[in-house]
Amino acid sequence: MLLTTIAGSLPKPSWLAKPGVLWAPWSLSGPALAEGKRDAVLVALREQETAGIDIVTDGEQSRQHFVHGFLEAIEGVDFARRVTIGIRADRYKAEVRPMTIVDTLADEYYRDRRRLAMEFARVINEEARELAVLGLDVLQLDEPAFNVYMDDVRAWGIDALHRAIEGLPCKTAVHICYGYGIKANVDWKATLGGEWRQYEQTFPALAASRIDQVSVECANSRVPLALLGLLKGKDVLVGAVDVATAAIETPEEVAATIRSVLPFVPPERLYACTNCGMVPLARDVARGKLRALAAGAALVRKELGVRA
Ligand code: ZN
């Protein structure tokens, strides 16, 4: 009960990629890069274990970007020819799992977002099945686009998620969020008003889905926590660590965020998590936040008289 985990990414060591830069270029190449990625995953696992995180991830050490890293290996995606498109309803001008990939890609073949999403979902599913055979316990999909295209979420977003998790024996999670602490996110969030109610439409669709867990930011978030009640029956990965600030939370602050969610999520369904990926942070800050997360969850477990 009240186990801890993270929303995917951790900062990379400076010998692997340029520090302090989002989507940083690799510092290595060829076989040295492949070896460096594997070594960095071991470091990321060790750092999570040392901090006391219960369910650990690969820290996303082997990909430069959460969409590009996946697309790079797919035949039919032309990486040599990048174009600038507006993504997340023009929130970012940039070139970047199924809906989020589709939103990031300039489609010149299918010309149909739903068909394109289903095709990517099929490819993701192939990879996920391979990971499950290797012993994966939880597959976490990343869908930051789920708070932008609410009609598409209902029309085909959930179907695409289902296609991506088809036949998987492991637990499945989806991370939805309002983004990292980068300027485009911060500026966009400032336009959303005092309450972020986008999930009022997304949560019921996710509650009715076959996804087991939903990861959502709750630390310094303007998502009304009562909305979490709409996720009844799902595990909720409660973001109790803010990734948009270098200030390290105290365990008491983490515990306060977890407590604030308890009226809406029963403790047996609650996992303490980070708001989003920690890749943009300095490594010592990320380590401090991991420790605070574990210590904060331990405080609440103690209050509730439960053991991890
Ligand atoms: Zn996120």
C-alpha cells in the first residue's frame, strides 16, 4: 500500500548526454553509445533503489526524446526530413505514445490521425510484448496529449491505448500530464485559469478503459483533486513531487500532497509518484526529490498503520 514509483525519466549522466538540456544530444556514438545507455540504466536503477523507490524504471536513459526515441527505429518515419508543425493544439512549435506520437508527426501517408494512431499502437504493442517476455511488471504509456484533444480521446484515443496494451500479461499505466517545467508549458498553464478541469472529460473515459493505472500530477497542480474520484476502480499514481522546480520537497510536503488525495483515492489504490519525468532537472536535485518521495510516502504509511 502506498508504494512509490516515478513517471519515467531521470536526468542522464554528463558522460552520456549534455546536462541541463532537454532532448540533449548524445555525448557518445556508435558502440560506445549503446554501452553507455546500458550503463546509465544501471545507474538510474541504483539511484532509485538507494532512495527507497519501490517500483523502479529505466529512467529513460536510452532515448533522447519521449517520442523521437521511439520513432527513430520505425521504418517509414523519415528522420532526415524534419518539418516544423504546431503540436498540442499549437502549444509548441516543434517537430517530438499513440495520440502523442500522432500529434507530433507530419503525416504524409495515412492522412488520417485515427488510422495513423492505430498503426503506431500496433508497433508499440509489438515492443511491449517483447518487454513483457523479458519480465516487465508495469508498462507505462505516456499521453500528455490527453488534456488537449478531448474529443479525440473519446473518439479513438482510448481505442489506441487498448491496441497498444492488447494481450499484455503485465500491469498497464498511462501517464497524462500538463508537461515539464519548460517555458512553453509554463506559459500555456498560465492561460488555463485557476482550475484545470480538462480531465473531467478524460477521467471517465479512462475509468471505463482496460488501463490499470493512471499517473497524474498533483503537486502544485491546479487539477481539482476531487476529479480523481472519477478514476474509481483504477490505481492512481499521484504526482507528489513537482518537476517544474529545482526546490527539493520536504518529506512532510510530499506527505501533505498524498494526504490531500486520500479523500478521493483509497490508499490501496494510491501510489506516490513524481508529477512527470525528471529529465530536465540536475541530478542532485532529482536524487533529493526521489528521497523526499520515498520518505513522504513512508510518513503517510506510518500514519495509516500500514507497511509497504
Ligand atoms: Zn508528464
